[in-house]
Amino acid sequence: MSSVVVVGSQWGDEGKGKIVDLLTQYSDYIVRFQGGNNAGHTLVVDGKQFIFHIIPSGILYEDKMCMIGNGVIIDPGVLLEEIEHLKDKQLEVTADRLMISENAHLIMPYHARLDQVKEAALSDVKKIGTTGRGIGPCYMDKVGRIGIKVGDLLDEQLFKEKLNAALEEKNFLLTKKFNADPIAFEDVYSVAMKHAEQLEKYIGNVSVVLDTARKDGKNILFEGAQGTQLDIDHGTYPFVTSSNTIAGNACNGAGFGPAHIDAVVGIMKAYTTRVGAGPFPTELFDATGEELQQKGHEFGATTGRRRRCGWLDGVVANDAVRLNGLTGLALTKLDVLSGQKTIKMANAYDLDGKPCHAMPSNIKQAASVKPVYEEMPGWNSEIDGIRDFDDLPAEAKDYIKRIEDFTGIKAQIVSVGPDRRETLLLENPFEK
């Protein structure tokens, strides 16, 4: 039995869905532990593209149990749309294949409305780049102890009481502060009760089931969303998400004891990307950045926004090693670097003439640092057809070795293309 956590090592969009899909083969349970439908995992299987926002990407395997932990916030309408979308692709999501934690919080219509009007009210320089899906306001209600949990859908009277109290406050904000239209109780209530009927069979105690699975010797895979530098505490605040994205939150977000985690795999793109606003020291504004964007098809799976692109940031990588306790790396999109004559990696920052080896917590300093690069020779041949690590160009293997030496963490997985088959498993993290 092993329990493995998969997290993003940069600003998200590292290809976690594909790696989770690979490791699901060796798992019995796949657990999403944080975030909401502001995140998206894209998979390509036999040429077919699947995009997941809430359901763990392990759902593509019919003999696996997927779980949505208490740390996830759920828009029930989006979740049901995702279930229906999978059904259209001949994937039936039954209650013995998906469980939703009764303690997960619900994203309500007023959360999304507040998210949108608050962002619209900010000046361009102060905009966070929120997806407008209600993530921040929902987490605010959760921490403020006025949120509505998934389990509340099953108690009609309790749900009514909570909804009435919430709308009294939210409508005051919408109408008085933002000059927006109020939200009617009946509109929200009637839809929520329909959602309750459809979701009831999936709702349960994820923590209890996972503990039983652990005692029964099952393999458990914890699937994170976003990336380390988007962590609410440790990322480039305030240009972050509203939850803890680092590996430690797998335990909080699923009700699983930390002593039972055996390995943490950090997913790291062979270069760096970021969606939305915020510091990005290695961002490229030249033809190379444009080439990485085009060749890597760098558009957000959730918003469709163009991703900013840059060279690999070793400072960010080492932050991820420290914050997550990484035991292995999964290096993705190595193929996108094919054709680059020279490849660069930032091994430090210059902060006002002084070396800096961690992302500054001061957001002004984080925005002002200059990357200190080291250069390596690139390779000309395309590598997406390679299925054996030894067949990679010497320069590609040297680049991987340099990343391993710099971070002190071994590359266990190397991805050379978008399809499921284009992944080289060098070491299985489930095998102790």
C-alpha cells in the first residue's frame, strides 16, 4: 500500500492531469483535495481530448474510485454538467465510482456574482485575474463560518436557513456597494433542490472511506490543482488562488493523516508558464516566448486565456521542493523545447544587486527581481515519438540531469508529447 500526492511545482498548468492519468493505473483511489472549477486538467487519450474541472481525471478508468475531498469547493451545476459530458462520451459516472465529501463547500450563484462585480470594480493595475467563478468568495464564507456544505443539501430546512441568511448579506453587498441586481431566494433554492436530488447518491464521508482503504492496503493517489506559486500562503500573494495548493493540504483537504503519505511528486513543465496577472521573473517577450506559446498550445483549460511563457525558473523549482517535500519530479512538455539552439534556466535572482534564491514574499520585490541564467545546448530533433529514455538526444538527457542536480530531486517521469502513450515512466512512486 502507498499513498502518493501529485502537485504542481510552478503556477499551475504543468500537465498534472496527464501524470495523474498515468499513475491512476497503479491506484485504487484518486482524490482531489483542493480548489474548484477555476482549475482544469486536460488529457489526450487516443487522440480524444478530455477536460476536467472538478472530477478527478482518474475517472477515465472504470475500475477506480474517484473522490472529491472536503478541501474542494463545488459548483453543483458545473459538476453535473461534467458528469453529463462524460456520459455523452460513454463514461457512466456511478455512485461506486465517485464520492463527494459531505464537508465540501458549495459555490453558490451569489459567490460568482460577487466575484465578477468585485473584479470589475478594480482598476486594471489592481485586478487579480480571477476566473470569476466564485472561488474566492466561497472560501471567504467557509473561513467566515457562514458557508453552505454539500451535506446541507440533504437537509432541506437547514439549507433554507443558511440560504436565507446568506442572501440577506450578499444582496446588501450587491445592491448597496456594487449597484448590482439582487438575487432571488426562490431562483437559487429551486435549482439547488434539483441538484440535491441528482447528487445525493454521491455524497458521503470521504475521510472514513479513505481510512478504511488505507487499512485494507489500497493505493491512494491525491490530485492537486493549480501550482505551488499559487498557494494562498506561500505563493506570489495576492496573485494567488484562494486555497493551499501545496502537498500538506492533501491531508487537510481529504481528512487523511500526514503520517500515511509515502511520496510527493512535483509536476514541472520543462519551461515556465503563468495565466493571469502577477510576477513572472523568467517571462519572455520575444520570438522565443511566442514560439513556446504556439508550440506548447499554451491556453488555459478553464478560461482559454493565453498563457505567458518563459524559461524554466530554478528558484521556483527549489521553492516547490522545499514547500512540498518533493520526493520525485515529473517533467512535462520536454518536446516543446525541441529546436531551441540554446536553453536557459534561472539558477538565482538578482534583487537590487544581491543574489536571491527564493521567491521574495514582498510582492514589489518579486516583481522587480531579475533572473540569473545559465545556458545549455538544445537539440534539433523532435522527440515526441521516443518511447525509451535512452533514445533521447544527449542534450535533452543533460538538461534533465541538470534539473535533477539543481533541485536534488530525481525525475521519475518524463513527458515527450500530449498523448497518454508519450510518457516515459522511469520510476514508479507507488513502488517503495
